[in-house]
Amino acid sequence: MKFLTSEKLVICGAAGMIGSNMLQTAMMLRLTPNIVLYDPYIKGLEGTYEEMLHCGFDGFNLQYTDDISVAFRDADYIVSSGGAARKAGMTREDLLKGNAEIAAKLGRDIRNYAPDVKHVVVVFNPADITGLVTLLYSGLQPHQVSTLAALDSTRLRSELAKYFKLPLDKVKNTNTYGGHGEQMAVFSSSTTIDNLPLNKIIGTDVFPEEDWHALQQRVIQGGKNIIELRGRSSFQSPAYLSIKMMEAIMGGEAFPWPVGAYSNILGYQNIMMAMDTQLSKEGVKVHLPKGISNELEVLKRSYKHLCSLRDEVINMGIIPPINQWSELNPHIL
Ligand SMILES: NC(=O)c1ccc[n+]([C@@H]2O[C@H](COP(=O)([O-])OP(=O)(O)OC[C@H]3O[C@@H](n4cnc5c(N)ncnc54)[C@H](O)[C@@H]3O)[C@@H](O)[C@H]2O)c1
């Protein structure tokens, strides 16, 4: 059976829930036979490796290591979920600081050991910030780094499909941009429900305004709901979507959802956030989402929220002030 490419894919955080599921998805989609698993937790990493052998997949050259220099040598693609998930008693700031520090190290490791990597997908949270920090320290070009940001859009589609009791594919073009969760910017003007524009239905008897607000809350709480139902944070959906991003980057099937990318668009600068994006072998292309004026206002609010998170990371001393970014990475103007 054929592979999409024979280039080397590295999965960081492969001992974890998302990382190990990314591996299984990449193998099932037969992206490449050459996959290297990295995680500092070597015992769990061996467990992931062993389980994949037990699946009985043919044709793979699978390796694992807790030595990042070995993992990254000659890497063509890197995807990383290697960071902490938020646990009880942990503040958002704790997660932000810890994972931003991991992202700074990831960036330095890319610069040192994988300077010729083609693309890096960052998954660990808060992904917009960890992606930005990785980009700055890696020295890569902005189109070479993207982040997983599709889950609000896929959750919006599933909530709408459940509300209207329709199959998922009757709900089209659900796009959320900007930051994740509370700060997402829903662009309902692009969405159709069984071919009817969503904006024509909102506020009618078919879909009262209060139901629309409640539905958006369910989207925002989508991740929390999975924790309540399953007793742990989501892992199958982020793993699947991250590897589908990688498939598009390797030249395979297009990725239909927004991804997080570095934006240099006027009014949305010096930030990584979900925009109207296309992934291909050339990396990620970023455009300002098309929307009506109140959607763009919400996007602006979301951008400002991400700027305040970014500024927290600057104040923590993890990344320098914006006017010094080009010294760290000359591709950032
Ligand atoms: N972007 C998204 O939409 C999205 C969705 C869900 C979860 N996440 C995030 O993904 C991350 C991973 O979640 P999980 O459920 O797989 O967690 P997990 O705890 O199961 O796995 C994390 C793995 O990362 C490893 N790790 C720790 N430090 C590392 C480092 N410096 N380099 C490489 N690996 C390292 C750990 O040993 C562990 O095996 C979390 O930050 C979570 O919040 C993101």
C-alpha cells in the first residue's frame, strides 16, 4: 500500500493521549512510513511504540527516543502535543507559563537540530501562544508554523446539526476565528443549514436568538463537556484534526477548517490566531476572514484578548518585546 510521502515525520508528546492517537491516525492514513516518536517520558513512549507494533501495520519504519537531537535529525515535519494539560488546582497562568517555556525550548531545538524542517504544527495549549513562541525561537518563516484551532469550528457544526436534527454534512461552512473558547469569533454569515443561510434563521421562530446564544455557549464549553463525560480532556478529535492538517501540508487532501497562523494583516499584527487559511506544501496562507461588520468587531475583540495573553508572556520574560522579535527571528518583520 502506498504512502503519501516518504519524508520524516516527528511526533512530540507521543507518550501522551493526543500524541499516541496522532501516531495511530498518521499510520492509518499512511502519511509516511518514516515516523519518529519523541517524549521525555520514555516508559510511556515505549508503551506507545509497543501498542503500534501490536496493531500489525505493514511497511513502517517506526522509531522512538527521548533524545530530541536524535528525534529532530533530518526531520521534514514536526507535530507537537508535548506539553501539560490543565489539571485541577492549576491556574491558567500556570499553564501559560509552563507551556510557553516548553514552546521556547521546542523552538530552540528546531533551530539547533531541525533547521530544514518544512512545517511544524503546534497543538499544546494555549496553542495560539505556544505556536507564536515556537515560531519566534525556531527562526522558521511564518508560513512554516501553524496551530490546531479547528475544534471550535467542528463543535459549532456538530451543535447546529444536533439542534436542527440534521446529518453533519447538511451544515456547511461553520467557521470560528481568532482565539479559542470564550474568545472565539463566530462568523455565522458564511454558514448554511440545509442550504438556508444561518443568519436568515437566527432570531426567527425556527431558531430564536436565545437558543443561538445558548448553542454558542455549548460550543465554548465543548472541551469541558468532554472532560465531564469522559473524565479527561479531549484527545481523539485534536489528534485526528492535527494529522489531517499534516496530510494537507504533505500535499494530500485539503484541510477544510481554519488553522492558527502568524498574522501580519493590518490591524491583526504580531499574533498567531485562527484566520481564513489554506494549508498546502507551500505552508500556511493567511487571509482576513470575510464577514459582516459585527463579526469583524468580535474578531477584533478576540485579537485584543490574544494580544493581552502575548503581553503576559512578554512580561514573564519568556519572549522579548515585539520591537526585538526580528533579532530573535529575522523572518518576523
Ligand atoms: N489545540 C487544541 O485544540 C487542543 C485540544 C486538546 C488538548 N490540547 C492540548 O494538548 C496538550 C496535550 O494534551 P494530552 O491530552 O495529550 O496530554 P497528556 O498529558 O496525555 O500528554 C502530554 C505529553 O507531553 C509530554 N511532554 C511534557 N513535556 C514535554 C516536552 N517538553 N516535550 C515533549 N513532550 C513533553 C508528556 O510526557 C506527555 O506524554 C495539552 O496542552 C492540551 O491542553 C490542545
